[in-house]
Amino acid sequence: MALEGLIITHHAQERGGRYVAQLEGESATGYLEWEPAGEDVRIATHTVVPRSIGGRGVAAALTERLIEDARLQGFRIVPACSYTAARFAEHPEWADLRAV
């Protein structure tokens, strides 16, 4: 999904990381946080998009970036976040990336 004017960056943190979404012309940012869970597994813990930028596909784009990185880097995902879990349910083609 390409959302015009959206830039997603990944920021490694001490234990895990955060994907941050910035829409052009907006001060609010959305994010998807993850924590490591053993070898090559990441737990998607939170997806947060403020109301001011909600309803434009930002959360979906964050999740798709996580999926893209999982395919490129070879990790699997535990969708602990309710939004990420719902997206996994909508996309059976992602089943190979789901860690149980």
C-alpha cells in the first residue's frame, strides 16, 4: 500500500524497535512497536495512530512495513497487538510469517 506523503522509518531501541509513520504536513506520528522473542521472532506489541491522522491507512502501512521487513530479514512475528492480529487474519498469505 502506497500512501502519498507517508514516510515510515525504523528505530532500533534497547529491547526491540519502533516503526514511526510521518505524514507530510502533519505533526502527529503513528507507530508500531515490537519486542524481540528469541531467535528471529518479533512480538508486535502496540500499533498507535492518533485520531488527527487516523482513517488514512497509516496503521495498515505500518503493519505492511513490518511484514516487508520480516520477508527481507527472515524473522517471524507474534501479532500480540489487536490491530496486527486483525491484519494477519485478513491476510492468509502472511501465515508463513506468523510465529505461534
